[in-house]
Amino acid sequence: MNTVFIAGYARLPAGMAAKSVYDTLTITAEIDKHYGVIVAANCTLATEHGRNYVQNLLRGYSLQDGITTPVADVNKHYLGKAGNAIASALKDLHKQYENYVKEKSASSE
């Protein structure tokens, strides 16, 4: 398999529809193992439209380049209440990706 599945988490703000179902926002991503590119992404926003928007915003980014640009794009283009939670979940996702890369390189030594 050429991809890995990673999740990032963040607390949702009060007053959101998704908050009644979930306490945390989860962003999941299928990531190319070699290049770190987000092939597909999903999240636990309440609406399908919101989930699709986040996926389209994230698809194609390489986590090898860091998380600054995707977070900046979320802050600039996603104007809903969950914007900060999405940015935080992305940072957590990137941290999980970095842990994966470290473990992978340690096991190949």
C-alpha cells in the first residue's frame, strides 16, 4: 500500500451543530507515504458541504512542506465557527505525520 491513514483532533467551539454529536473535530487524511501529499481528507463537520470544502482545500498539500500554508488557507478561506478547530486539528495531524516519519526512518535503520 502506498498511503497511510492519519487523524488529527481539536476541540469544537460551543454553538456548532457538530458539537451536539462530537466534542472534538477530527480531520482524517490519506497521505502518500513517499511524498507526504494529502490524497484525500475528511472531517467531522456536520454538513456534507463543509466536509467536501475541507477536503478540497487540503487535497494536494505535501506535509513534507510543513503545515503553515494549509493552516493559512483554512484561516483565509474557511470563515465558519470551526475555523480555529480545523487549524488546530491540522496541526495535530501534521504532528502525527511527523511521528510516523520518525518511526518509519527509525525502523529502516
